[in-house]
Amino acid sequence: MQTTQSKTPWLWVPSLYFGQALPYIVANYLSVVMYKDMGLSNGDIAFYTSLLYLPWVIKPLWSPIVDLVGTKRGWTVSLQLVLAASLGAVGATLHLPSFFMISLGVMWIMAFASATHDIAADGFYMLGLRQKEQAAFVGVRSTFYRLATLAAQGPLVIAAGHLSTSLGDVHQAWAIVLFVLCALFFAFFAWHQAVLPRPDADHKAAEGTNPVASFFATFGSFFRKRDIWLILGFILTFRLGEAQLLKLVAPFLKDPVSAGGLGLSTEQYGTAYGTIGIIALTIGGLFGGWLISRLGLKRCLWLMVFAVHLPDLVFVYLSSVQPQSLGVISGFIAIEQFGYGFGFTAMMMYMIMVADGPYKTAHYAICTGLMALGMMVPGMWSGKLQEMIGYQHFFVWTFLSTIPAFAMAALVKIDPDFGKK
């Protein structure tokens, strides 16, 4: 693919994917910690922040618009400006009397902008790089996405905790963190406006294209795939336990011991889960990708299914013993996150296999949307369930919720050579 200007991908691929990760992390993870710091109930936190997954669930519905209107470059840069404004607006709402619902409303705007930015940025990546460059930089984009996750859940959470203590105002502390992210996205907007290449192929769809027919053809071909019910069952149940657990990790780690939690401060949470945990998650993901490249997905599947689900027992143990050593807690979280990162590689590769074909990009978007649906719905009820039965029984339940994933793993069909180099 030729472009009208030659710019090294190192100028824009790292910053593009670092920026792509941040609003997703804010909406689906940092929001949980922030609202917990502000005294919201576990039931409300889990329900309302789970709803923020919805834009990623339904983004395939409007992905054709990004192809039909304007350019991928234009969408990418413009949406970074929208994300900057929405992050700043969330911070500005946190001192309002009805801050919870107002800030959630602004986060909805941010989430839709972020999901659309994902579509545009991924499309631009394929247009802005030659095929050989795409393969060479796939590791770079993944690494910088992970680094953004680490930065958001580690240093930013630690900073919020430190500011809360020094300022004596948790709302102001989190507002400052969001204003920093706002400024960062204004910088991304200015930077990418200057350095993103202008690929010759980056243009709107040709005149005469029937978007309605194209839309239904794309969706129809996905749901006519062989063994579609097994595909749907595997994708929707693979994270059934994890979807419920993830929304209660921050509340559990931060709730006082008397309430069944571990009593970590925000800074300690940022260190244990947001830093050590994310590093272990990243190492597990890299190891999982390497192993699949050597053995293929089929030979690795059961090992990875066990790896992603059995470590959920870590939270059964932590909720039963309630250790007070940050080192012990961090060690167990590292085990759980390594297993999750390692095992989740199987799902990513499975979705790539399912999406293979003439509608590869659209079908992969449908797969990720279904996966997000499998996260959103169980997460919505998880907070109320935990409030009813307590942390220890809740974590036992989340482990039992992994049984459907084991059953579906026994049924899915995988090409023995898929994933090997």
C-alpha cells in the first residue's frame, strides 16, 4: 500500500495504540476504583459500569459508517479531540451533587467515541502500513496497548490515592487524574494531526455502494458459519466467571477487613493489582502467544482453558484467609493475572480463526462485540449478588461459573495447524 507521504510508523503506531487503550481502561476499570473511592455501593458500581461495555458490544452496527463517510485518518484524529473533551468533562462533573449519574452520562459519550475510534484506528493501521510493516508492527501495537493499561491502572491509581490523602478530597484527586488524561488526549490530537500519513487508499466508499446490502451480507455470512452455535457458546461463556469477578476485584481489595475485604489503600491497590498484576498479565500473554506459535491453538487449548479459570481460586483463598501482607496479596494476584493473560490468548486466537475469510475485519469486530456482551451482562448482576452472599461465597460462585467454558471447550472444533508459524 503506497502513501502520499513517507513517515516512519514509529512516529505514530506506538502513540495511536497507547491512546486507544486509555479510554477503554477508564470506562471499564478505573471507573470501578474511582466510584468505590467515592463511597458508591458494589451493586451500583458493578451494574452501571458494566453498562459501559455496551458501545463495544454494538460497535459492529455502525462500523460501516466509518467506511462510507470521510476517511479513517479524519475519524481517528477527530475522535481523539472528542475523547479529550469527554475526559475533561467527566473530571468537571465530580463535584456536582448528582455527580454519579452525570459523570456516567459523560462516560457513555466517551465510550461510544472510544469504540468508534477503535474501528477507525484499526482500519487506518491496515491502510497506513504496507503488509510487511503490518506484521512487523503488530507486536509494537500490542506492547503499547499493554503499557497504557499498566500506566492507567498503576501510576494513575497510585497518584489518585496519594492526591486523595494530601488534598483530603477524593473527588478533587480523581478530577486531577482525569484532567491529566484530558491534556494527554489533546496532545495526541495535535501530534497525530501532524504525523499520521495520508494513504492513497484512505477514502470513503465508492459512489453506488449499497451500505444496507453490504451490512446484511457481512452479518449474514457470519451467522451462516459452520457450527455457529458452538462458536457463539464458546465466545459468550469463556469469560462468564471472569466477567463477574472483574467488577468486584477493586471493591474486594479496598473494602475493610470487617466487611470481608482486604483493606488496601488506593495506592496499595495501584501497586498490587494495577502494577504487579498487569506486568504478570502481560508476561502471561506474551508466553501464551509464543506457545501457540510453536504448538498451534488446538494443542494448547485445554492448557489455556485451565490456566485462565483455575487461578480464580486465588480469590476464594484470599477472601477466606484475608491476609494483610501486601507482598502475599501481590504474589497471589500475580499468579491469577499471569494465568489469565496466558489463557486468554486462546480466545484471541480462536476469534482470529473464526473471523478468517472475505469479511475478516468485520467478522472479527462481531466476535469482539459478542465477547463484550459476555462481559457486560454477567457483570451487571455481579455487584448485587456479592452484596447478598458476601465475598467468600461470591468468589466460589464465580469459580463454578467457569464450568460452561470447560464444556464448550470440549465441543469446539479447531484446525490442528491453526496458529503455528
